[in-house]
Amino acid sequence: MKPASKLFSKLLLVVVPLTAASVLPTLPSYAATLTTSRTTTFISNFSPFAFDLGAAADTDTLTIATGLGEATATADADSFILPIFGVSISESSASGTGFNYLGIARSEAAVTGSFNVQRVFSFNFLSQFTLSASIDNPALEAAFASTRIGFNLFSVGDGTEELLDSFSFGNSLELFGQSGSSDAPAFTILQPSDNVSFLPFTSLQTNGNQSSASALLLGQYSRTFDAPVTLRLEQFQINEAAVQAVPTPSLLPGLLFNFVLLPLMRRKRKKSEQLATQPVEVQNEFHPLEMR
């Protein structure tokens, strides 16, 4: 387990100013098939304070290359939580050159906390993500990047849990052959909640076979209960990046899910079960996360 000081040193590299200019993306500047997906989420101002804390991170990478092809894939994730705030950081990237290659990276980070609520439960969050994709040969190559940031809120009692609320947001970039993602939004609400208010700053840039999207979201969650209740909050984020050189790049989405991402997700569930039996820093009890 990495010490907290090492995690906070990472934060210095990813903290962004709270202005719209901070989310302006930079397009890839070199000729190669490359894709990246980066996300940082801060949650703070818990009311009441959190207890029974948990933090988890996981990564998966896969590279396949034959003949004149070369591929690389990297993934990094970290998370940390205290009674007053939590942080999740995740990044995935993949690149490839040549005529026959596949590179995939997946990173996940999550934090959990429990709360004894008398009437009102609330917290603030700040999430920032950047997606970029670039292909060198439109007739042969494909690139994909995505992120999803989500929150699940459960009521806890008598050894059972009930999902009370959930919300998530994110986006994806896809470059397949000549069809880019110039009309893709830089921010998408994947699952709404009436208890959430937020202010988004977004940007999207495209230039030929290059695309980049960024978003900065400032938000608050607040919910009032009629009676005291014990709650458990899960914040999770998933970043995926993939590149491939194939005869028909338009097949990449189906290939990714059926032959690569689905097996990785299955392995992730097994790893989550194993992580649940391991001690986690600054926690009393670890609850295995169920990504929704």
C-alpha cells in the first residue's frame, strides 16, 4: 500500500484551477496511434463525518502485436479517504505502430465511507477528466478512450444494504477509420439524480484524425431523511483506452467488448473479491465494490 504522502505528491500533478480555461484540451502533437483517459475526483465537506473507510484501486493491461506491429499499454490508479474528504486518481493509455497490433488499458479507483445521519446527508465533489485519441493511418487504425465517474448511496442496517440513490457521468472518444468524434459531447450524464446539482465546464477539439475532450465538474449532493439512518457511499471511476490496427477498424467496438473488455471485467470481479479479504489503509472494514 502506497503511503499517503506519495499519493498527495501525485495530486500536485493533477489538481486543476477551478476555471473553464482549465479544461481546455491539448490535441496529440505527434503522428502515431495513441489514446489516453485520465480522471481525478475529490469528494469533501462530508456532513456528517465519515467512518468505516475503504479505498481500492485496480489496473489491467493487454498488448498483442505480430509481424511489423508494436503496442504498449499502461494503467495507473490510486485512492485515499479520510473522515473529511477522499481522492480517486486513475489513468489509462495505449499506443501502437505498424500493421497488426492491439493495446488495451483499464484502470479503476474507488473510495467508500459510512455515515450516521440524523437528518441531512451532503457532500461536495470535483471531478476532472481528459480524453484524447489520435490515429496515424485512417485506413487501418482505430483508437478508443472512455471514462465513467459514479456514486452509489446505500442504506445499511441489520446486515443488509439497499441502494437509495446513484448517479454517474463521463464520455468516450472513438476514432475508427475516417469517422471521427467531432460531434461527441465533452460531458454526458450517464445516470441522473434529483439530489445532485453541478456546474460543468467542458471543451472538445478535433483536427483531422485527432480528438480531445475535457470536463471539469463542480457539484453537491444533498438528501434529507425523515428519521436517523446509517448510509454507505461509494465513489468509483473507470478509465479505458484501446488502440488497434485491423483490416476493418469499424469492428473495434465489438471486438473490445466481446473478446477483451468482457474478460478483463470478469477478472476485475475476481480481483475485487480478493481485495475484499486484504487490509486497506485507513479503514476499519472493507466493503467490496459493485460497479454499476
